[in-house]
Amino acid sequence: MAPSLLESALSAPREELQKTPLHALHLELGARMVPFAGYAMPVQYPAGLMAEHHHTRAAAGLFDVSHMGQLRLVGPDAAAAFETLMPVDVIGLAPGKQRYGLLLTEEGTIIDDLMFVNRGEDLFVIVNGACKAGDIAHMQERIGGRCEVVPMPERALLALQGPKAVAALKALVPGVEKLVFMTGAAFRWKEADLFVTRSGYTGEDGFEISVPGAQADAFARALLAQPDVKPIGLGARNSLRLEAGLCLYGNDIDTTTTPVEAALNWAIQKVRRTGGERAGGFPGAQRVLAQLDGAEPLQRKRVGLVALERVPVREHTELQDLQGERIGEVTSGLLGPTADKPVAMGYVPPALAAPGTRLNAIVRGKPVPMEVAALPFVPNRYYRGPAA
């Protein structure tokens, strides 16, 4: 896990930390607990970050992500209302389908990124843990008059990720194998009502499982009883998502970055773009659409970076061009366990954003040669259905 993530976690007042429903299980498993997003969370277990990372890539890793915010948007106007907050097609999302979304400021910068599912009777939304109080207040203020905004603090959230996740979860919850990437459905395990999506933040096949907090410990233990499942902490969660080229809110995106600067154009569907049926109508639309259309030139762009020497390049490291001029900064970086080389993401001027472009990162006062690289660093393995 990158040092600044740990440093920021360790700075939280311990007496104010909340405990997830799996807290006792984490301690029983020997986890190293740290403050994160206001919760006591496992950063790693005795096997260590590297072993946890490789196990997730090879088998199935179980993550406690109960610090994330879960909420429902309820009412006949919920989809249209939610669409006013994001440059995303909410109205056109079919029942059972999941989508990535971005809450934006009036300047078109990112308040938070999130996932949402059309469940037919409601929209089920998952937001980042550190942002959830602000996100919920933002939604209640902006659209609370058009739909019910219902927080779900009584529920825990687990992520089961890796190529053997489907077999492990199917053993407990038959039918989950029918889901494909970015779809979700309701299931039951014993007396617990589950909502399962086939998604996650590792680049691997896997699932995120919303479970009542009262049953979360028992369900997690049942999963860990499966031979291919091991517990995974925040450290490996970070290295897995970085190899997958996925943004971490607060590092790679925040209220200073627009979706286009962050290379998240793919998250803005055609219907919301210039010329689309429901173009604009979201906060910061004028700026975001101008950047998409090229009418407002970008000053910077998020790119992947690979160090050409075996030197990890961490966030906040200065980036320079080959003439020694400062051009940007690394936002996430570490030695990728699967990539087996130092990988990073950061922002550079568009003229230096093409793959193959050479740059330098300044590490302890010395230049480390870097090359702009295509994302992801490790190919994703999402399950999109039977091969044709």
C-alpha cells in the first residue's frame, strides 16, 4: 500500500473509529488494523500484501468494504432526478444492469465516483466511504424533493474477487454464476437477503455482495471456509486496482479534476454528449462537453506510467520532461506485484500523453526514467458471458 494512504489513515482519531460487522473476524484472523475513512480496517493479514495480491489474481480474495456507503433512490422520478447530478445515462439503464457514475460540481469537477444498479423498484447506489456523508447530503439537497434518498447503514458490503470467486460463491449462493459483468440480482443465503453484482475493483472477475450487517460475519466465515478463498486487506486492494488502471478517489480524481482530464470519457454515454437526446443538464456540463468536443483544450491528462528502472515511484512524486521542466505529478504508484515492475498513474500535458513518451520522475532528488504506458497494466478478466 502506498505510504501516503497509510499516513492519512493513521492520522485519523482512533477513538472516533467505527467498526464494521467483520471487526471481530479481522482480529481473529490476525489482521493489522488501521484507521481508514473513519473505520478500523484491515490493511493486511499475516500472509502479507504480496501474497494476498497474488492469491487474488490466482484464486479468490475476500475483501471487507463495509466502509463504503450504500443507499437507495426510490420513486418514479428517481432515475431522471439522479441523471441531473451526473453526465451519465441513468434513465436508459435497463433493470438488472449496473453502471459507473460521477457526481460533479458546478465547475465540472468530480465530487465522487460511484456505482449504481437499476433494481426496478429502486436505484441501488454505492459510494466511496470517505465521501459518503457528503454524497448523501448532496443528493438529499439536490434531488430529495423528487425521490427518496434512503441510506442503508444497516448493511455490510463484501467483495469476492478472482478467477475462482464464481465457484466459491456459487457453492453458497446457487445462481450467481448466471450474472455477467456489471449486472446484479437479489439472492438469499440462509435467512439473509443478499444483493449481488458481478463487479469489483481489481480487474478480475468477481462479485460485490450487500448483506445485512447482522449476518455478515457468518456469511464471511462461510466464504472463507471455501478452499480457494482467503482474506485480503486494503494494501492488496490498492495494488490490484492500480494494476487494473482504476482511479482511487482522493488520489487520482478529486474536486480539481474533470472526467475528461481523468480520461474517464468512456463513462459519459452518447445520449448525454453534445447532439445526444439528453445532452447536458448536469453540473458543469458546459465545461465538460467543451472538453469532450475539443472546444476547451485540456491542460493535463491522466496517463499510465512505467519506470524503466526498478525504483517504485510513489504519489506526489514530481514529473519532469527530458529538459528538466516540471510537467506534472504522480497520483498513485508502487511496484506492481503481477506486472513485476514499478507502475504509476499521474497527470501530464496532452502533448506528452502518448504511449511511449519518455519522462523523468524525481525520486529522492534523482531522475528515474519513466515511459507513458497504456492502461491497464495487467489485462482485465471480467466475465462478459460465454465465449462466442
